[in-house]
Amino acid sequence: MSATPLHDLWEASASQPFQPTVGKDAQLQIGFTLLFLGLIFAGLFGLNNSLKNVPLYGIPASLAFGFGAVYMICAVGVYV
């Protein structure tokens, strides 16, 4: 029985465990910071509501809320 390319890849990666970019200990702080920045940007967007402010405040607010929510959910132990 010959080894398949997938099996060879599996064996080659066994000595290199996965290291995430953001560690478990930093997820709560990053999530809280992103949610706070999202709140600030959303507030600024609400105060200056015009079409020209969408790329300036609206898009960063939605990205910060989205990523912040995922980081916060992962930090408290609910995996998505």
C-alpha cells in the first residue's frame, strides 16, 4: 500500500503544531478594543450621517463590530 500525497502532507506537518496569530489570552482584550472602536465609529457616523461618511465611519464601524464580536465570543468560550 503506497502513501497518498495527503498522507505525506499529514506526516510532514506533524512536527509543526498550529500556532494561531492571536493567542487565547489576547482575544478578550482585542475583542473589547474592537467593540469599543466600533461603538466610537458608529457614534461618529450617527452624528455626521451623510453618504460621504460611509467609508470614513460606517465601514470601519461595521468591521470593528463584526470582528470584535467574533473575538469576544471566542474569548468567553463559545466557538463559532
